[in-house]
Amino acid sequence: MKELMTKHFSKWASKQKIPNNELAVALAEVKAGNFEANLGGHIYKKRICFEGQGKSGGGRTIICYKKDDRAIFIHGFAKNEKSNLSQKELNAFKELAKILLRLSSEEITIAIENGDFIEVKS
């Protein structure tokens, strides 16, 4: 199974100083069925710790996830920035998920080589 993040998400995670192993743990929890919300359309909301903080005060991530296929971090935000996604944002993420889940293995490899996706490594 491919575990990835978009370039946009990678920049946000780097700015928040979220270690790669924390992202890997979050994906393992999603795979095990431990997440805050299934938003439909293969979109999941998962809490994540910021450096020196717990999950409750940390960040929220939006993950495009299809069991046994791929998981892609597509968006992140701090809890103190906003409480939740707007309906417009949710609809946009669902449309993005449709596109991301249609990508072939070859297209994903090319996207990784181009730096559009970054692999999550534990």
C-alpha cells in the first residue's frame, strides 16, 4: 500500500514540525479503523500531535484513504486555526479524492519523481 502526502501537505507538516514517524503512526491508526471521522468519498479526518503537544490541541489532517490501495495526506490545519471544514472544502476534497484514486501506479511513480507526492516513511 502506498502511503503518501501531497507537496502542499508536506510543506504544512514541515512548518508545524511534525515528524514523519508521527504521520506514519496516524496512517497506521487510520488503517486500523481509529480515526475521528469518515467524511465520505474516501475522505477521513485524523488528529495528529504537534511537537510538544497532545492530539487534542494539535492538528487535524485530511486523508484520502482506500483500504489496501493508498493513503494520501491532502490537507492539514491547526485546531486553533479553524474548528472544521466548510461544506465547500469537503466537496473539493471529495472531488480531489476521486482524481487521486484513479491514478495508476505508473502515474503515482511519476508524481513522486516530480515531487508532487512525498512518501511517508516511518
